Amino acid sequence: MNERNKIIGKIDWVTVLIYLALVIIGWFSIFSAKYDEMHPSIFDLSQVYGKQLIWIGASLLIGFVILLIDAKFFNAFSMWIYVIVLASLFMVLVYGKATKGATSWIDLGAGIKFQPSEFAKMATALALAGYLGNYDNDLQKRRNQVVAIILVLIPMALVLLQNDTGSAIVFVSFIFVFYREGLPGAGWVMMAGVVAVLLFVFTLVWSQKVMYIILGSLLVLAVVYYLINKKKDIAKMIAIFACMFVFVFSVDYAFNKVLQEHQRNRILVLLGQLDDPKGVGYNVHQSKIAIGSGGLMGKGFLQGTQTKYDFVPEQHTDFIFCTVGEEGGFLGTSVVVLLYVALLVRIITLAERQRSSFSRVYGYSIAGIFFVHFAINIGMAIGLVPVIGIPLPFLSYGGSSMLAFTIMLAIFVKQDAYRLVNL
Amino acid sequence: MKKNQKKRIENALTSRKTNTFVNHIFIMRTSNNNLSSRRLLIMGIFIAVGLLYIVRLFLLQVVDTKYKAMADNNALRYVTQYPARGKVYDRNGRLLVFNEAVYDLMVIPKQAMKRDTLRPFDTATFCRLLDIDKTSFIERMNKAKKESYLKPSPFMTQVSKENYAHIAEVLYRFPGFYFQTRTVRHYPLSIAAHTLGDIGEISRNELDKDEEDYYRQGDYIGKSGIEKSYEKELRGVKGLKVMMVDVHNREMGSFMDGELDKEPVAGKDIFLGMDAELQAYGEQLMVGKIGSIVAIEPATGQILAFVTSPTYDPNLLVGRERGKHYKELQEDPMKPLINRATNGTYPPGSTFKSVVGLIAMQSGSITPATCFHCAGPGSLPIKCTHHHGSSPDFANAIMNSCNPYFYESFKATINNPKFGNIKEGYQYWKDMTYKLGLGHKFGTDIPYERPGNIPTREYYDRMYGGQWNSVTIRSLGIGQGEVLVTPLQLANIAAYIANEGYYYPPHLIKCFGDTTAIPEVMTTKVDPGIDSRYVRVMKAGLRTVFSGSAGTARRYEMKDIPQCGKTGTAQNPHGNYHSNFIAFAPYDHPKIALAVIIENGGYGATWAAPIASLMIEKYIRGYTLREDLEKRMMEGRISYKNER
């Protein structure tokens, strides 16, 4: 048995099978969403479903090549890959094409467009893993903390400059890996994030005044509790409350001045503050109709009336989950959700069994990235999250995202297969 | 190492002191091995979000049925399938009304304007095809765009059948354009506009009255004539086609292979009692005169001709120019839109003497042998306009149209001692006229019928403070005064006498195209309760109007067709006398009974009698032997003061 076979034999087939299942569900959903009687073949290369097949083929090929490449390659070249992708993000800012308000494409000619932001996530994950793994950099040191955070913030800022808010939000997912790697305060940041979202939502729904009253009464209760129990860090507690007051105070300002109008409207629609099913709320409204009309068992493959006839915009890209929901019903949607949860849990489990911290950090990074994509994309399709245009990994149509997510996962599978050889 | 790790996690989880667990998750200063337990929170978040989404999906997809309904509205379009409206034929099967397909070229600007580099829109060829210039093309396109960018608007309406075939063949080269078929009513003979009526878009008022909830805004409905009377039968039943549509309003085919579709049921054809040739002939005879001819088949009550003059071509009120033509007709001082055959109410004049005489005989107030004194023009209270023997019997009085005789008959009826007083006597008389079809509507299939007027005794009580007698209301005896009849009612009197004592309520329909029975009211014989002996006396009397040496219509006697009739010369507030005539023929088993009223035509014998006689000849013989008379009648013009 030569080494190559040995390596392939160690591949985690659970991950690979979940991946293939999602890719195939995605391909058939795109076919159904874009089905055209003039082009009834799923292999018709002039149609998006035919093109998606090309992307799937290319992804599988590249994925296979990655499995053949020496696992140390990605560790060794992580910083170079990071730099190259950052450079391409700069290129986009200079030469990029604007699509729907975001400048995120590079036209490579011959009809091939390339979206570097899809690869920036992977590159960042590699760089972070390389930094924290290779040099055995401990996140307890202030310098290492700063470098690690900056590694994430640079691509995030560049993507934000492209006006691609959705992709920028994905970088928030690195909080999971920071938390796992023991970055001081990461847990608190996660908590604070949840509290901030809740405060934000309640302030918009109930107005600032009500929030002041609620926070005020909570503060009084807490102070009384602390005094009675003679607790020491009363100052800290009061400081936390002060932060919350400031946050609530700034919600209105942030909402009206920082956010752009379409973002504001999307949030208001989600919170039920704005009812406009034909305007801003159109996408979500149509998406909910499509998914809701699927029922328990769905309407059957190619039988959807909502997605097939263009009621749902972006149905084959960001709203591909509608097709799953309409034609596959609750059965189909829960299978997809469970596949994702299984993939995420599997990646975490694999990450924990890695001996090298490079592999572990990388695994947590991509789990976080997949999770944020999954949570936002499906959340927006079912009306739980404001509309943020990011694809559903492996399902949405798109060459860049298909390739980027496949490479992302393949690198991890390779690292996992190599884990025993590594030491 | 691994075992150790596992143990630590277990410790962390099972520890009674929750603080330890919290430490593992939130507190920063722990070794990397301890950090491994942090995966639990991360996995927990992933699983929690997954579960939250599954719950949400369950609510959205399984529990909430609202979205299913919304989806149906969203993607399915219920396209109404309009049935073909029933055709209308005359009694001999000649087509009077049919549907004609017209083609509207529709455009969806968005699809038409879409740039396709492979197949650019060839405007030049397109314009040549439609025979329009480029300016017109742009104008039409802009108009459509203004209407709606995404929805179809008419680009060119009512394209002819030939052009349609020509254009449709190559239309696939011009995306965004398609033909929409509509049907309009067409009247090949251009006659009987008022009888046939027309259809038009349903009004708000009609929609409100639609209790079955059959009609929708924009539907067509019968507005007048038999289109109105037989709306339900002619229209058929709408069908339904369930189409799938996309968000751009494009139809994407039939839903569920048409399982939910409902085929429309075509409307019933209708055969009218009308004789198209006789109707056309009547309309020709009436050119240049205001008035009406109503001809009835006595044996059935079917209307053979329903002429009103002036009339118009029913095809004027169809299609694009409808509104313009309607306005012109409405503003015409001759009022061609009025159907005088049933909307015109006229003093019957002497034709009414038939009614007066019959009631007098039935009430026993006179007998055929009764004579009344006539002093000619010196008679009181009503003078006589005819010259005849001084004491005519009934037969003579009818032939000569003696005014005093019928005044006396009328007086004898209402003053008949058996009624006790004049008011009861009058009540009897009025009831009898009512039974003869006067003073009320027949209520058959004739739209917008008018009841005419036979005054009630209450009316006279009010009018004269209760103090009135036979002299006060003497004009009634000779068909003047308050009494008003429609030509239809008058024709029915003629049919009644022709039948020797009964009539069928006059109606337009003969039968439906299928076996559906026509409403019972039209096939129910009405017997007003006058002994047929008296009616036969009256019939014989009316014969002498033609055959008698002093008959008022003797000039129009035909040797081979024994006609009966009664002239009327009615005073009216609008100028010269109305020329009236009722007639039927042949004497035995009459085939046609009719009434003719020529407004301001003078003596009954001048216009109405010859026109009636020509109608009879036309109907029975099929042509006329009296070409001079026919020519004179057709070309004759009466001048009216409100003429343009």
C-alpha cells in the first residue's frame, strides 16, 4: 500500500457524503428553479443548471487534486495565499464590476467572472490557522491577540469597502474560533453580541423610552440584590448597565445614520414594523409563500409554481432554499437543515481530534463560516433574519462560491486524513 | 491524553458546582485542554439554530395554511372562458344576429423592447406588415408603454380577418406581440335594430342587481331588445381555465393539465317570430314617416314585424365607433333610439271604436241592431265627420266610423242601470279594456314596454272633484282624451278580433334553438270574456271597412285577399292628426293582424291604411300587385316641424 492510498483511505467519508448530498440537492434545485421547457435537459450547458454542473465538476476535480497535494503545503503557504487573495480584493476595488450595488467581481474575460470575496474567507481561515498553529502562538499574549484579530479585520474591511455587507458579516464567524482558542473575552463578546441584538430589536419594536424604563428597573433590582448580598464588584455591574444604556441611546442614531436605507427597511420588514409585501418586503414575502406552500411533503420535483415562475427573485442563488421548501416540503427542508447541522457538528468533532493546532483552528474557522452562511441564508428565506445576500454553501448557484466552499472543505478533509502522518 | 480530556469534560458537566462549568466556558485563563470543552457551546449553538429553523419550517410549511392560499393566488390565474353568444334567426331561419371574430393585436412593451442581439426587432418589416409608418409605430408603442410596461395593451384593434391571417403567420418573429380574439355582434340584414337590441359593457347598476354574482366588471350584457330579454339564454355559461402565470404575468400553461378547467356552455340560439322580409319591407315603407307598424300572427301571438320609424342600422352600435354613433342617434331630434312600437303611446282615435263597440255589446247595452241617431257635423256632444244615413245600425256605424254612434254606445255602457251608477259602470268598462290588453304591459319578452293609459275612476274623481258623467269623459268613446295605447296594444286588438275572441300575449320569440320551451305566459290563451258572437259581428263590420261601398279603406280592397280593418284619425297635441289603422287578413283564418300609426299623417285612410294593406299583401302574397301604391307609400314623406 503506497502512501497515497493510505491517505485516501483515511478520508472522513461522512463529511464527503454530506457534501455530495448537499451538492446534488443544490443542482437539482437549481434545475427546478430555472427549468425551461425549451431546454429540458439538466445537462444543457447553455442553462444555469448545465453551468452549475460544470462548476460542480471543476470543484470535484480541484477537491481531488487538493487531496493529492501534500498536506503541509497549505500550512506552509497559508500566508502567501492570504496575501494573494488580499491583493485580488484590492484589484476588485480598482477594476471590479458592480452587481446589485456591491463591487465584488473581477471579469476574467470569456464570460468568466470571479468573486475574490468568496475566497477571502478561506484565505483568512488558512492565515489564522497558520499564525496560531505554526508558531504555536498563544492567544494569551497581547501581541498575538492583536495580530490574530487584524488578520481577520483586514479582509473584512476590504469586503466592506466593496459594499458587500453580507460577505463582511461572515467574518464575524471567526468569533467562534477565537472563543475556542481561548481569546480573552471572546465568550463575553459572544454574550454581548446576543444581548446587543436583543436590545437593538426591542428598542426598535418598543422605542427607547420603554427600554430605559426596563433597563432602569433592572438596574435598581440588581443594585438592591448586590447591596443585600454585600457583593463586591458592584461597580462592574453598574458599568455593564451603563454600556447597555449607551447602546440603547445610540440605537436610533445608528439605525438612522449608519445603516443604508435598504438595510433599514429590511430590518423593519423583518420586525413587522413595515408592511410592504410588494416593495421592500417582496423577496421575503414571496420566499415565505414559496416555502410555506410546500406543505409537509412538497409539491414534487419540478412541480413548484412559485419558484419556477420567477416569483422569488434570486431563486437559484440566494433564495435556492425556496425551491427546496416548495418542492420538497417540510421533509426536504428538514433534511437539508439536518445535513447542515450534521456537517457542522462533524467538522467540529474532526477539528477536536486534530493533533496540530493548524488543523484545529482551520476546522473551527470553516465551521464558523459555514454556520454563518447557513444561519443567515436559511434564516432570511424563512423570515427570521433580515435579507442579507449571501449564498447557501453547496446549494446556491455560482461558480466562485461553489469552488471556494469546496476548496475550503477539501483542505480540511485533507488535513484530517493526514492527521496521523503529521506527527 | 485523550482519556484525560474526556474525563475533564465529564467532570465539568457533572460537577454540582455550576461555577466550574461556567469557568470552562467563559473564564479565560485555562489550558488548551480545558478549552476543548468549549466545543460543546459551539456545537450547542449550531444545533440550537438548526432546531429553531426546523421548528420555524414546521410552523411555516405544515401548521400555517395561509401561505398555501397565497401561493394559489400568486401563481394561478383563473381565466374566464367566454361562451359564444347565441345567434338569432327569424321565423324562417334567416340569420339576424351572429358573432363575428375580430382580432386585436396586443403588445407587452417589456417583451417587445427587450434587446436581442441575435434577432433584432425588425421595425421596418413590422410596419410594412401592419401597413403603418414608423411614426405611427412609435406613437402606438408609447401609448402602450404609458398604459403598462409589463401588461398587455392593444396595439391595433379590430384587425381584419385577412390581415390577421397574414400577420399571425410571421408574428413569432416579433416577441411581445400576440393576437387576442374577441367577438362582436353583427347584423347581416341591418334591420330591426330596436327589436334585436345590443350588448354593451355591464354598468355599475346592473352589477349591483346581479344576485347570482355571474357578471364581472367589463363583461358584456344585453342592453336592449331581445339581447336584454333573453340575456340569460343567449349568454350561455362562462367557463374557467386555470393557468399558471409567472410574476411577469406570462401564462406558462395549463394547471394540472386542465383538470380544474370548466368548459364554457354556448348560449342558446333564438328563433324569432319575426319575418325578416316583412320587417325589412315595413321599414322601407316607413322611411320618411314617424310612427310604427306592429304585425302579429293571430294564431300564436308571435310578432311578425316590429317596425319603428325612424330607425337605424344596428351595426352602427357595434365596435370602435359605437360611442360616437350612439351620441349622434341620441342627439337626433327625430329620436330614432325610441322604439315607438311599444314606447310610443298614442290616442287610438277611431280604431278604438272596435273596443268600445265590443264592450257595449258584451255588457248588453247595445245589440248589433241598435241604432243611434246621428246628425252629422251637428251632432252633440260629439260631431260626426262622416256622411252616412242618419240612424246607422252597428254595421253601418263601424263602416262609416260614426262618432255619435260610439259615443252613445260608450254612454249606454257606463250608464247601464245594471251597474247601479256611472262609477261602477265605468269600472266595468275599464276592466274590460284591461282584459283586452290595454292600459297595462303584457309582460312577455318585449323590453321597455309601456302600459299606455286607460284612466281610472279615481283619476276622474280627483280631476272633477267626484262630479263627472258620460259627457265629461265622452272623448273616450271615440278613442280620444286621456286614453293612450301603444301600437303593440292596438295590433293585439286586431289579432283578438281576427281570432274571434281570444289572443295570445304578443311576444317576439318563436322558439329556442334547442328544445327549451318558451315561457308559459306567451303560450297561454287569454279570453277577455266577450262572447265570440259579438266579436264575429265586429269582425264582419271591420270587413266592410274595405269591402263596403262607404268603407273608409275601400280604396285598398284586394279581390283575392279579404282584409278587415278600422281607420283612426287621432287628434293630438303635436300637430296634424295621427293616421292610425288596425287590420287583419284574410277574413277566414287570418294570418296577420297589425296596427299602423303614422304620426301627423292626417286621415287614417291616407297613410296608415294603405301601408297596412301593403304589409298584408307582402306577407300573404309575398309581393305586391299594386306597385304604384307601394312606390307612393315608400317615397312619401311627411314633414315634421322638429325636423332638422
